[in-house]
Amino acid sequence: MAFGFGSSDDVSGFKFLFLMALIYGLISMLTYSVIHMKFINPLLIDAPLDRFSEARAVEHVRMLSQEIDGRHEGRPGLKKAALYIKGELELIKDRATSNVRIEIEESTVSGSFNMNFLRHHIALGYRNHTNILMRISSLESKDTDPSVLVNAHFDSPLGSPGAGDCGSCVASMLEIARLIVDSGSALRRPVIFLFNGAEELFMLGSHGFMKTNKWHDTIGAFINVEASGTGGPDLVCQSGPSSWPSNIYAEAAMYPMATSAAQDVFPIIPGDTDYRIFSEDYGDIPGLDIIFLLGGYFYHTSYDTLEQFLPGSIQARGENLFGIIKAFTNSSKLQNKYQTNYSEVRASLFNEERAVFFDFLSWFMIFYSKRVAKVLHSIPIFLFLVMSFTRGRSHSWFATLCDFVKGFLFHAAGMILAVVVPVAFSLLRLLFSSQTMNWFAHPFLAFMMFIPCGLVGLIIPRILWRSFPLSQDVAIVKRSKEALSDEARFWGAFAFYAVLTLAYLAAGLSGGFVTFFASASMLPSWISFCLSVKSFGRRSFRSTMFYILPLVPCLAYAVYFGGFLAQFLIEKMGMMGSLPLPYGHYVPDIIVAAVIGLVTGWSVGPLIPICGHWLARSSIVRFLLHLSVLALALSSQFFPYSMSAPKRIVFQHTFRTSGSSQITESTYDFSVLDSNSLQFLFKHSPEAAEILNVTSEFSFESASRSNRHDWMVLFPVSSLFSNSLKFPANEDDILKQYQFFPTLFVQNTSSNSEKGHRRIHLDLYLGSLEEIWVTVLNITGPLSSWSFADNALPGTEAYGGGPPSYILRLSGPSDRNWSFWLEANSSEALRVEVSVLDQKLVDPAKILKSVFPDWVDVVAYSSFISSYTF
């Protein structure tokens, strides 16, 4: 036989492997249907007016993303979107009955502040960004009543139509506002809908609301609606301060999709939302951050269109939001500073730590406080210690503990190897391939490649177990070696999950329920198995099934959450950044292999102590290794990208200018956002390569590098770039398009001889550029103060290997100058480098952008760079 079926035990082992594949296959089908919203029936456009309708919301998305051309700062589409939203709100107001008070406001916000974003220090200055607000309240409500804020942004990312991010969010809010009015819902407290127009420029619209709006002090709770994709579960990624917001969600969400474990992971994700403005940076307001996470292939790309939506996603989001809004407005804990008992309620509220919560397949929520978690999550380790004592009472306690510890170490080794072996296989494949991320457009390949070898890692310690004798003497304890081994392996694995649960607890994290659920599920399985052994024997198939069946809910959750995590990660690997070669070439495959190995260990690990004897056979290991090698070989036949999973590149037409009308250099700069380099890109984009004179002899090492200073206009996102290249470009076309370029002028200079300070008053003229998205200033030298951010400087950045500098981003209408001052504390020169991003391209650049294949998403713009010394 091909895999060495040398005995009936081998045949039984393969039968059990087939059974496992069947069980996990059925669980995977169930979880796939949940994650992809197959259980939701979207309501049509003619649905009853007292119901949320996805079809009605989608009409708003169509208007915002298709009928309006580009909702980006600097483009006319952003103003058109504001007019459309305000017009829809006016129509809703006209439908309201006489017992409802509706106030609509368009506000223009300006300001400046410092921020740490992507672990980099920046200052942000902005002017004349638009926010649209609607406040719905009863006639009896007061202006100072506690209110619930629902926030989403209507600006879209650079180069994207923004159907998902965040046209879907705005559309959901418009439909909910209509629903509140048409359904006659008697809300106890006011609801404020904030449609903010500058989130993609680093949360400027929400900052402007918090600093200037008359209603910001009335907010008692908020819901931030976001999208990092085009659908799927609208996951609660952040909640707080306190456990109250997540408790409201658990009680009110019709289709709950939330996990407190997300709060442990979110800080390391390269991104942020308006949640931080409301709940952390500029207000301790209790709230929820609810985000679409699937469809990440299209996030911040030109493919973020209506056609990519997952049906049912907006329906589930809308019904969830409507219930949550009503629950917030009805809660006695909804308070603001105008209430007389505000201090007492706030103190009691904020004494409650963030809770532990998770949904089970979106059917229901499990929620308990951190105080309960401290007790509950300590029980498994306590049970383990009790069992090690009680099982050793009639004989050597130390020998029993030694066997349990041995079981712990073997299970831990299996979990580690479940990660290490897939990583080793991923490295092995890359040794024979210059192409990474073959699984990117085909996620099933990643599971095919790394699940079998992850199982091999789990099985290896179980095979080696036979070579290590037990510490207990069979003759003394009068029990069989098989019984003692099962006990040692089970309680060792139980201790592994108990220790991890305790570690989560000690670290103050909220994801300990993951390992607690595993240990809590293993107990009834062990009891069921022990009872079945008396009837069916220890090594019978029936006894094994009695162990498996109580574990099915735990396994289903592991597949549900683990599969979602793996899918989310795979989709996001296309935008995680390009690390320096040669090691950056390996990183995405290593990360995906490690995560799938971890998920495999998490999903199968609880079975191994008792069920492992069916799999601990060399024939099965060989079979799984053959499967892994076959999948690795098969993966090499697949191309990493497609229109449904595009490769992201950034194309910057760079102009270095001198004065207001002179070009000193013009280049085409390219960077990629994943590990397949520009050399790979040009190999598969022959038309672009021909325009850029990239021949078959092209060498990355000998090409002209584009350094980080060239990408200053995208800072700090540009910190994700490396291995960037530049190519010479013609400068004549831009002289035909624009008469004047950005220039920095000195208005006057003053000095304080006693303090040794000099203040330079400057005007930044933005020339005749037409579609400016942002202007970035990189300031080096003895800067001691400036006119931004209440005269407070941000932390310094050593950008691109240069001297420490202060980096400032400016955004807002460009029809007038930016006037500001810089103060130096010595006579040493201040150097200012100005970078301006204009969304218009000259014709040759448009042609170059258009010749890239459909599987490439190109974010293209013009960058104007000039330098000054004062």
C-alpha cells in the first residue's frame, strides 16, 4: 500500500483521520456560511418602512461611490457628497411627525493637534473640513440631555471610490435615521448622527467635532461605524472605557459579532479609527468601534465598489445598530456632565474594567465582567492542582505530578511544533521559488499547505510519548499503563490551557476566554470518556466519540474564530508593507504559516490527549507530509493576484521644484506594499516595463533607489515602504498644466536677544495646483516652538536616516495661503522640506498608470517637493 498500511491499526487510524476531516469539514461549512452572512436575508427596497432595508441603504452607497466621482479632500466630489447627505437628512426631517424634533447642522471645522500614528510622531493642522450632523430628539428633551453619538466618515481613501470604506457606514446611518423617524420609535434620549468629512486624513473631522461642536459635551455614549473591507461580520473591535458599552451590545445586538480578544490585537494593527478620538485622546466617552473586516482585498483600493459587497452584511449591521442605539438611549447609565449625579455615576462606571465577551457563531453572546473572569479563569489551574494531589493520595503524589507535567510539556511541544513545522515548510517552498504569497488570491491553498503539516507537528510528540516511561509504578497504583498515560496526557493538556488562561489574566488582557473555553470543554469530555470506557473499553471507537462529542462546541468556535482570523490576515497581507530584502521576501509566508499552524493547534489540540493514539502512526505522518508537499507543489502553479485580490502599488510622479515656476527634477517613483518586489511587477507588466525602459537585464541592485525622503508626502504610511525605485520622467508636461508650484515665503523675522530666540513668520503658497490632498512639512534644526497644536511640538522623527525632525501634515482648501510661524532657539539654520500631494496627473503618467494589468491596483498622484533654509 502507498502509505504503508501495515496493520489493522493503520487502517483504523486512516478511518479516524477521515472522520476528523468530515467533522471539521462540516464545521467549516457552517462557519463559512456564518462569516459570509449566508444566514441573513437582505430586505428589498420595498420593505416595510418600520424595518431596516439593505436595498435602501445600498442605493445611498451607489450614489456616493458611483454617481459622485471621488470623495477625496481636494476634489469636488467631497462637497457633492456633503450636499447629498444633507439633502437626504432634510428629506427625513420632512417626513417626521410633530412630536419629534430634528436639527440638522453643517459645520466647518479647523484646528491643529499632535498625534502618535503607526508609532510615529506627527502634528496635524487642518482648516475648513465639513461635518454634517443630525440630532433627533423628542419635543420634551432638553439641549443638555445625555445623547448617543453615531459616527461615520463620508470622505474616501486616496484613489478609492470608498463604497465599503465608508460609503456603507454612511448609508447605514442614513437608513437608521429614516427608520427612527418612520417607525415612530420613542427614543428616551437624543441621538446625534455625525457624518464627518475628514477621517482618512487622520481623524480630523471627529477631532473638530470634539473641540468645537456645541453638542460634544452632551454625548454620553457613542458608536463608531467603520469598514476595513466590504462586508462580513460587523465586529466590535474596541469597547470601553468600562464594560458598559459591550454589555449593551451583548443585550441588544440581533446578530452579535464581537470578541474582547480583538482589543488585545487591535493596538498592533497598522491603522486607527475615530474611536480613539472619542474614547481616548479627546474624551473618555464610553463607546463601541464596529468594523466590517472581510473583503480586505478591496480596502483602500480602486476595487472598493458596490459589486464587491457581501450580501446580508449591511442588513445585519443595520438591525444590530438600531437595537444598540435604542438600548443606549434607554440605559440609566447614559450620563453627561450636565447631570447632577454625573460624578458618582461616572466613577462607578469607570471602576468597572473592560469585560470578557465573545459571540458564538453569531447566535448568542457570552458576557461576564473582569471581576468574574478573575475567579472563573483561575478555576482551571486550581482544578489541575487539586487533581494532581487527589490522584496521588493513595500512592506517590510526586510521581503523579511528574506524569502530569510530562503531559503538559508534550502537549506544549505539540502546539509549538504545529506552528514550527508549517513555518519550515513555507521556508522550504520559498527556497525553490522567487514568488511569494501564492495563496493570496487563493486562500484555500494556505489551508491546504499548512493544515496537514500543522497536524504533523501536533502528532510528533504523541508518537514520541511511547519512548518516555511513566513515573508512576503500574504495580503499585494497580491501573493499566494505558489508563495512566491517558490521564497524564489529558491533565497535562488541561494544565497547558489553564496556564495560558492564567497568563492572559495576569497580563490584564481580555482574550483569556479562548483557552478557558478549551479547558472548560475538556472537563465534560473527560468525564464522558471515563464513563464510556467502562462500557466500551479504553481504545474503542465509541469511547473516542464520547470524548469528541462534548468538545464539538469548543471545536466549532475555534474553527469559526480561527478561520475568520486566518482569512482576515490573508486578505490584509497585501497591504502590510514591504520589508527590506532578502529577509522581507519570507515574512508574509512565515506569518500566514504560523497563524494557520496556531489555528490548527487550537482547533485540534484538545482532541490529541485521548484521540491521538489513532493518529500517532508513521503511515499517517507520511500521508500528511505527502499532502503538504503536494500542496506546496500545487501552489507554485497559481499566480498570487487577481482582480478579486489585487497587488497594491504606489506610483508617485515626483517633481522637485525651485521657486514657484522651476522644475529641477522629474521622476516616476514606485513602491509595492507586499513582499513581491518591483522586479516581479515589471516582469508581469511588459507594457509598463517598456515605457520605463526596464529590460530583461534589469537588476534591482543596479536600479536607482527611491529613498524615504521622496515619499514624505505619505508619512507615516510611507514607513511601510522599502525597495522603492525611481525612473527618469519628462518635466515639460507639468509646465503646460500648472503655471505656479508650491512655495514657502518669509513674511518677517523677529528675535529675542535675551532668550536667544528668533521667530520666522512664513506663508505657504500652494501654487495653481487643483486637487491637493495633503501638504507635509519636514522641519529640522533648532525648532523650539511653532504656531500649531497650542505651540506644542510633537516627538521627533529620524526619517530616512536623516537628522531628528518634526513632521507636520496640513490639509484643507488650497485657495489661500497657510500662514504660520516657527521659532528657533539658536542661530543655527532651520531647514524645511515641503511636499505637496496633488491628485491630478499629467497625460504620460495617466498612460503609464493605465497599462498595468487588471490584477494591479495603482494609487497614483503627483508630489511636489521643495526645500528651504532659514
